[in-house]
Amino acid sequence: MAVLEASDANFKNILADNKVVVVKYYADWCGNCKLFAPKFKRVSNEEEFQTFAFIDVDAEKSPDARKAAKVDNLPYLAIFKEGVLLDGSASSKEEYLRSLLAQAQ
């Protein structure tokens, strides 16, 4: 599945419309965010996660979406299930992303 761009305007709708939402919070100036982006996209395309919604949120332009996951550093990964935040942390590690995905399965 493609990684979708989200903002404050559509964030709540995405959470409401999808059972599991995986969020990568980033900023344009963040080098680690740019380095992690291809890994996030690759994992989003794996067959076992096709029912999950993967989204990118520019943390500087979407303060409400940022507050929903209590973002404190970038990149920040979070997972929501049925609109509720399950877990999240500042990380650019694929292993952490996979641990989040395991929580929602």
C-alpha cells in the first residue's frame, strides 16, 4: 500500500476510516527522517500489512496530529488501532517499526 500524506485536515478521518494506522512523523529538515522514509515505504508494501494504513505527517505543519501521538522528537513512529494510540516513540529503526506492527496484529 502506498504511504499517504496526512495533515490536521484529514488525520482524524484517516483514523476513523482505518482499523490500524501507522504514522511516521517527520520534518523536511530532519536527516534521519529522510533516511528512514524508504524503509517505511518498503514495509508498507509488504503483503501482511496491506490492511494497515501507512501515513506520513509533517510534524511542523500538523500540530493537532502531532499532539495525538505526543511527538517529542523526530522521526517519530506511532500506531493507532480503532482510533486509539497504542504506542509510539522517536525512532528510525525498522525493528521498532516491526514491533509496533506486531502490537496491532
